[in-house]
Amino acid sequence: MDKTFVIVVCAIAIIGFSASAYIFGQTDIISEFGSITDNTSAKKAEIINEVKRCINENKVGSGSVTLNSFENNFLTNIINQVENTNDPATLDRISEQIYTITACKQN
């Protein structure tokens, strides 16, 4: 009885330790999902601010925009696209388009 008791206690300890290590190991992955959402939200805000900065830089004193109509419509549509996406890769692609298609200058 002494051997079986020690074996059962050891088995319970090993199973319990392994299960707790697995569970606590998974909480890091779950907490990273929140940071991915935060990073996506921050990226969205950064792109929208960059588009607004570009539009403001291309205004003359009277408030009229010096961008052509294509660029102005493109930048307006970019704001809508950024607000409607949650994919980081799409946000990166949109960010690159701002500088390749328009006269905006990257800081």
C-alpha cells in the first residue's frame, strides 16, 4: 500500500503540474489577442492621422486643396477602407499606397 500511495501521489502531482503549466501557458496567447486588437486600432488611427496630415499639408491659404480630384477621392476612400478593416496586412498595404499613388510625402 505504501508504494501505490506514493505512486498515486506522484502521478497526481505530475498531472496537476503539467495541466497548470499548460493552462497558464495558454493565458499568454489569450492576452496577446488583446494586444493585436490594440495594435490594429493604433495602426488605424496612425493611418487616418497621416491621411488628414497629407490633406492639410496640401491646402493653400484659402482652404482649397491642391491635390487633384483623383488624389482627394482616393484619400477620402482610404479613410473609409481603414475604418472598415481589421486585417493588419491590409492596413500595411493601404499605408504604402498613400505615398505611392498620391503627392503626399512621408515623414
